[in-house]
Amino acid sequence: MSPGRLSGGFAPAGLCANCRHAHVTPHPRGGMDYWRCGRAGTDPAYPKYPRLPVLQCKGHEPGEPAK
């Protein structure tokens, strides 16, 4: 199972769960993981920590998120 995915294919992170620009940081106390957008580092149009689930994103590129 990929990060951010639950059984049945539902991804609480939305598009970030399969975006190559996403960076996943585990919550230090076992809560929900932090999802950072890698595009935010070079383009201010993207939020650094987007509100989840992300349902639309012009910068989404399919791939595995970085851990």
C-alpha cells in the first residue's frame, strides 16, 4: 500500500498520494503524516503544506512521493 492510501483505493492525501513532487514526513507522535509540496520551493503558486485532500492540482505529475 502506498503512503497516504487506505484499503479500497481511497487516498486521504488526494492527488499528493501519487505525485512525484510530494514529500511525506511521518507525524512524530503517530498522527496523520505531513505532506509537503516540492513545487512550493520554486513556485509560490503552490502551498508548501496543501490542505488535504488535494482534489485538483495543475502541477500534479504521477509518481511515487518522496519519503
